[in-house]
Amino acid sequence: MAAELGIRGFVRNQPDGSVYCEAEGEEGQIQHFLDFCGQGSPMSTVTSVEVKMVEPSNFKVFQILK
């Protein structure tokens, strides 16, 4: 979804089962991405989404980190 929306940044699974993501893009892109994150993929269960605004890191692409 991030690539489809033109989002840059990264996402990774945390040891506690949560997911950590840093995402950059235009306001509308980010809002669509957050909407998707709140629903999750068909095989996921999302209980909450926390958003924190920080200074941009100027990511060039979106990566899935392991």
C-alpha cells in the first residue's frame, strides 16, 4: 500500500508483536496510509494505531525491514 500511495519510509515487526513504521509523504497520502494501517491486511488484527509527528528523515523509498 505504501508503494501504491507513494509513501517513503520503513516498516518492521517488533518482538512484542506490534508493528513500527516511519512514513513520509503528502498529507493526503499519509491519511490514506493511516486509514489502511487502521484496518490492516486481511490476516492481521489491529487494536490501535498511534501517530507521532516528527521531523522528516527524507527517505527515498519505502522498505520492509526484518
